[in-house]
Amino acid sequence: MKSRFVALLLAVLPAVLPASCHADGYTRTRHPIVLVHGLFGFERLFGTTDYFYGIPEALRAGGAQVLVVQLSPANDTVLRGEALLRQLQWWQATYGHARFNLIGHSQGGSSARYVAAVAPALVASVTTIGTPHQGSASFDAFLALTGATGTTALGGAAVGALGGLVSLFAGSAAPIDGLAAAQSLSSRGAQAFNRLFPQGAPSMPCGQGPALVNGVRYYAFGGRGAATNLLDATDAILVTGATAFLGAASDGLVSPCSSRWGQVIRDDLPWNHFDQVNQSFGLRGLFTPDPVAVYRAHANRLKGAGL
């Protein structure tokens, strides 16, 4: 009887104990990991669905301390960066964290770069995933079309309305400006942003940038492939977005070259823009890398770098 009880206890304990109690240490970085969403992003939708689907739990299971920020789903990159900065300062003052490892998807990567540029003492590393550092041809086409038809304000309002819906379902009260978001993600907006905040910029087109600037390490990932799973309805959005690239490689919204910044780990992952955060609900192409495993491996990379 006693041996049966012990066996039952050993079987049940891993399920009921906090992740930190049975973590393997693989993702246990020195500084907390902060996940930063992109356009139309959220921390948790309807109180149940993570933007970085399944990723926070997997990182925590390996020993990482993971924080997830809620920024405006649609607004100017710098304004989103200021909101991120305030959140990091609050976490620092409240919990005593010295620095943070920022992992930003899409526009979230640019907002993370902003914080690293204006407050490098707060940031240990910036990792950008599918970030349009040189802008997005999809948003160039959107602004050109709305400008040519005299509907720029209407187009911005539509982007803002979608961002407002995300805010409603995510329980966010952050300000919304759809036109500012679209302009920030365009090539012209990205170039203006890069002139002000060049830290980590590639030394040549489609090249790599410095891995370390002002004490902050910069890493980048990118993907190529708009349609990756026929069962994923969101692929249709990215297939439409990919038409703006005129046959050139993209993840549906961002080209591989545009995703490059700092030390480029990969720009050829066989993922589309939503696969990069394990959406929709983990659907992706057959025989493609598991996004959760890639995030775990990168956390281990940060751990190995003493970050």
C-alpha cells in the first residue's frame, strides 16, 4: 500500500507543482524574458488565447521568468515603445528586475528596439521576429492604394477599427491610431525610424548588423512562405499580403531582408507571419520547425550568453 501511495504521489506532483519546481533549467535566463506583440496583437484574447500561442508556458516550464506586455494593437511604433518602456520601469520598480530580454514579433520588435535605444541600461537583449525593419511592401501598397483613391483616412479608420475590436476582446484601454500604425510599418516610416534609432542596423542591404551595441545584444529571425497550411484560414490574409512583393520571398507581410537586424539567426524559416508566434492555434506547414521549440532554443541561447 505504501509503495502504491508513493508511486501515485510521484506521478501527480509534476502536474500540480508550479513549473519552477520541476523546470529543467533549459530556458532559465539571467534576466526575465518579455514578449512583445505586433500589430493587432494582445496579451490574451477573450481571457484564454495567448498571442504567443503556447510559448510563455513552454519557456516557464524550462525555468524562464516570462512577462507578457499589452500594448496598443494599432498605433505609432514610438508611442508603443514609450508604453513598453513605462511597463518595464514599473516591473523594475515593483519587482527589482535589473534588465530584460525583449522578444518582439513584427512591430513589437521595432518597439523593443526603441526602448533599447533610449534606455539601454534596462535591456539585456532585443530579439526581433518577422519585424519589418526596412518596412513592409504590403503596407506600402495599402498606403499607395488608399492615397491614389483618396481613401487614406478611411483606410486608417479601418485599421483602427480592427485594432479597437482586438482591444475590446483583450480588455485593453490603450489608444488606437490605425493610420499611424500603417505609416510606421511602411518603408518610408521604417526609414525615418531607423535614422533616429539605428542601433543594430545591418552594414549593407540584406546583411547583418553589430551583435552588441551599448551593452545590448541584438538577434533576429525571419520567415518566408505565405501559405503554409490549408486548414489555417488566416493564410488567406497573408497570401493577399504577399501579392505586394511581386513574386519575391516573404512571410506574407515581411521580406527576409527586411527582417534582418543585429545578429541574424535565420531569415529563411519556413513559416508565415502568424506561424512565427505559433498561430493559428499551432497550425503550420508539415515537417516545419516547431515555433515553441525555436523559442525554447533561443532562450537557451540567451542563457548561454549570460543574459
